[in-house]
Amino acid sequence: MQANPTLRQHKSFGKFLMDNVIIIGIILLAIVVSILRPNFLGESNLRNLLGNTAIRFIIALGVSGCLITKGTDLSAGRTAGFTACMAAILLQKSDYANKYWPWLGEVPVIAALAIVLGIGALIGAVNGSVISLFKVPPFIATLGMQTLVYGLALVMTGAQPLGSLRSQYTGIATGFVGNPIISYVALIALAVGLIMWLLYNKMRYGKYMYAIGGNEAAAEVAGVNVSRSKILIYTLAGILYGLCGFLLAAKSGGASVNTAMGYELEAIAGCTIGGVSVNGGVGRISGILIGVLVFEVLKIAMQFMGLKSDYTYIVQGLVIIIAVALDLRKYLAKK
């Protein structure tokens, strides 16, 4: 007996609401806040929202590959923070009286970027090697790397804040294209998103990544070099964290050991809200962008409503828990 079409539609609509309850809820919250606080949709806030989303989108792209292969990367924020500190050290003004390395001449911005990306790649490659070759669970491996990198940042900087950065460097993150809303950072994030979309959807890299996340044993039997693929995925993630740190220091006009603290959790939240499954094998670039954007909207909306920062952390934590719970619910429903 064929099911009632109306009943099927109701079930589909109910499933859609349940699968996207966080996104829908945050959109409704944004509408309410925009009515109560008209300046929520003002130019300054939109500029801030777009800039923050762009940087967090880049780090979320790195984390997404780890999640899709049933892993994670808890070292993402600390890697971004460490690379931000290194970028700040390399690109301080040469005539700054308290320059951290007074003997260092003017390092070209492109050279500093290459060094920072190289540091991120090295950290990511170590993560990937420990996970794939020594079979250390990703949670443990990256948690250890998180602490290690934070220690390196403390040793390297002496826990000193780093400022007085050259204008050629800060201009990368503070400049705008034709209007005061679309920044260079937003365009960089868009370009990175397009590159990652090509990797995920058109290249062997993405095919192998989804195969590993779907069924690692089957992928290996099918001829996928799982260890090599995981090392590449975590290395690329490290490069993206390095880029995030480079842009973050430029945007902030400085850096410290606490730069990007907690960004890995925001990245995981953005990915999960956007449909990247912690059970592996599922995730789209467009979904990641939406997830990061709505999570950023949530934070800014709470600020506009005058909610104390203590409570915003509680709300963010609840959103992360709910997002993962909904993801697990979808996974169990398929079994």
C-alpha cells in the first residue's frame, strides 16, 4: 500500500526542520535582534561579521578534512596562534624600539607568509604521521600537539604581546575592495573556499578523503593509500591554520600566545552545524560556510542583546553539543 503523499511531505518537512533546527533558530534570532536593534544590520556590523567569518571559514576548512575522515584536530587554534606570533615577529617595523628580534632586518611579506605556511604544514604533517603511522587516535594526537605548540609559542615569544606591525602587512587584512564591506580577507577566504571545493569535488584528494571517512577498510582494499592520504589531509589543514594565523595577526595589528584561543572548537561547531558529520564521509564546502556564518551571527547577536560574555560561552557550548547530538541522531537513523 502506497504511503499518503501528504504524510510523506509532512515527514520530509519535519526531517528538514530537525536537521536544520540550529540554523533556522539562529536565523530567527538574527531577525528578532535586527528588529530590536536596527544597527545590527548596519555597515560596521556587516563589515565585522564578514571579516570574522572569513578568517574562521579558513580554519574550519582545515578542520573539515579531519572530521570527514572520522578524525579531528584540537591543535588548530594553537597552530593558528603560534603562526600568528611568528608572522608578527617577522613583520614588526624595523624602527620599533621594542622589536622582538632587533637583529632581524625587513623580511618581505611573501617570505614571511611562506615561513608561516611552512610551520603550519610541518605541524599538520606531524599530526597526520602520528595518527596514520602510529595509529594514535586523532583526539589524543592533536590534543598533545595543542599543548606542545602552545608551549612552543610561550618559549618563542616569552609570553610577550607582539605589536607595531608593518603597514604593508596589516593592509592585507584591513584593506577593502571598492566598498567598506568587502575586504581583502573576504576575497582571500573566497579563493581558498573555491580551491578547497575543487579539491573536495573534482580531485582524487577529495575522492580518497570521502572514501576513508565512509569506510576506511574498504578504501584500503580499493587501493587507497590511507596513511598517505591522511598525512596530506592534516598537512593541508596545517597550511590553512598557518594562513588563518597570518591573516589574524594582520587584522588584529598584533599577536600573543592567546591569539586564536578556542578557534578549533568554533571551527568544529561551524563544520557540524553546516552538515559535516563527525561520523565521517559527509561534508560540503557550502555547508561549512553557512555553518561558520550562522555561528558568527549567533555570537554577534548575543553581543547586541547585551548578554554577558560569561553567558555567551554557555550558549556556544550548548550549540556545539546540540549540533553533534543532531549529527549522531542522523547517523543512527540511517543504520
